[in-house]
Amino acid sequence: MTSEPGSTKFQIDLRRHLRNNEVERNLTILICELAEASKYIINSIRTGDLGVAGTSNLYGEEQLELDVLSDRILQKRLKNSGVVSSFLSEESSEVVYLACEDGQCYSVAYDPLDGSSLVDVNLAVGTIISIYAGSDLMQTGRKQVAAMYILYGPRTTIVYSTGNGVHEFAMNQLMEYTLVQENVTIDKAGGIYSPGGQRNLYTDGTREYVLSLEASGHKLRYSGGFVPDINQILMKGRGIFMYPHLKGHPNGKLRLLYELNPMAFLVEQAGGAASNGYMPIMDIKPQGIDDRAPVFIGCKEDVAMAESFVARELAVTG
Ligand code: F6P
Ligand code: MN
């Protein structure tokens, strides 16, 4: 962006940024299609038809729940893009395979509207997207070629990475995404923590870890939405989010394919880390499309400390 006095302020939009960074042509098409889809999703969220599936609106039309509607919007874009050979949505139970037209094809796993129950109480929600080359989605997150999320908050923003840093864009009044920040980075250790799950179900190691964060002055910042909570860490450049293993729920809550892998890709690209307490999230080999995993994600040293508390716990119990 140039902003010299007297000169016209020139904004870099998402497409130009992808081109400037020499992102592969079909991947550029795919990311731009997803960005276009988000404009319809934000419109559905804002118009506030808090549709309940099976009910009808003022005009007698059947309404769809916002997460189902968001999924339809994304599916349509992916199917028509010509560059997608398979996709998987959190809303469906199987991978959809497509004939991909020409050149490099991609597969996409996505959560169309994460935190959708927060829409009713007017809190921020988001779309999370993981992208692989080819049509195999059952690979480790390490093999992702790109990841992104769209955050529907007071502003609508896109944060993406194609393995060349993390970049933030905001929607302007013309509904175009323009560059806010390039090469977002996070510090080694941070001052905020976002702990998901019920504390009375935490294992001893996680409870002690949280106590140690509190003792070192970390402030509690938890919105209940994975996208805004991760965005807060990336944009403030510090912090740790966790949704740990719980008593009775050894794999926590969040899904590997459409929630954890894409966020782990973005956070690692920004210089942070993401672990299930034992190993990096992106090295977990998926067994099924709806696998879950515990997660500690954010500043590198804070994640390493979480791992040491979990290891200590194993030493005690094992
Ligand atoms: O999709 C799951 C989700 O809504 C995330 O956005 C969020 O991080 C998590 O669940 C919150 O879970 P809980 O309500 O158990 O804290
Ligand atoms: Mn979700």
C-alpha cells in the first residue's frame, strides 16, 4: 500500500495479493471463490433471519438454519469453480468428488459456520477452510497447501496463508477484501489464555498448566468462538487457546480436518505452534473424517509448556 502525502492511497485487494505472491492460478481462483461465497454468508448473518430448519419465514418460504445455508453457499461455489476435485463439509457425512476441469485441482475441508449457536446472541462466528492439492483429504495437516478463515465480527476479515506467511484482509464498503496486514507473526510466549471445556473435567496436568498461566499473569480471554479466539491471538501477536482432553472426552471437542488443521497451519506460519499435548496437530494421521483432537495452540513456548504438563501427568498416571 502506498500512502505518501498527496498520493492516492492504493489498496491491494485479495486477488492482486495472490497474484503478487505468485500463488498458483487455480489456487488463486479457489481462494477468490471462497472469498466471494463469504459475501453471501455475511449477508445471511446480517439480515438476521434466524431461520430454524423446517419453519417458514414471513413470505412462507422454508428457512434454512444459517449453518446449513452457509454450507449450500459454499458448496455451490466449490462445485462451479472448476478447480475442486473433492470437498468435505462439517455439515455432511461424506466426501463429495467432482470432475475437475483442467490444471491443478484441489480438495477442500471446511466448517461453513463455526460457532453458529453464537449468532443468536450476536457474537462473532467464522468459516474455516483447509486446502490440499489433489483429491485426498485424509492426509496429515502438514500436507495442506493453504488454509484460511473468514471472521464475521463487527468487521468481516479474511486471514489466509499459502505457506508464505499469514495475511489479513478486511471487507471494505464496496464488499472488496483489501490488505490490512502482511506477514502476521506471534511472540514466543503470551499474556492471554482462552480455555475451552469445563474446568471440572480437566485432568490434573491441564489444571496445573492453567494455574501456572494464571500465576504468570495471563489474562482470561475466551469468546466461545474458535475463529475469533484464534484471530485474537494472531492479531494481538500473543496468547494460547486450548480445548484440552477432558475426563470422559479424551479427544476434546474440536475436529481435526476442518477446525484444527487449518488453524494449526495458520498459527505455525505465524511462528506459533499447535499440539494435542503429545505431538504437533499437523502430524496426526486422520483415521476418519470426523476425528477430534485435544488442542493447545498459540505461542510456541506456551504450547511447549502445555506439552510438558501433559507429559508430567502421563508420568504420574502411567
Ligand atoms: O465448533 C465448536 C465451537 O463452537 C468452537 O467455535 C468453540 O471454540 C467451541 O466449540 C466452544 O466450545 P464450548 O462451548 O464447549 O466452550
Ligand atoms: Mn465448528
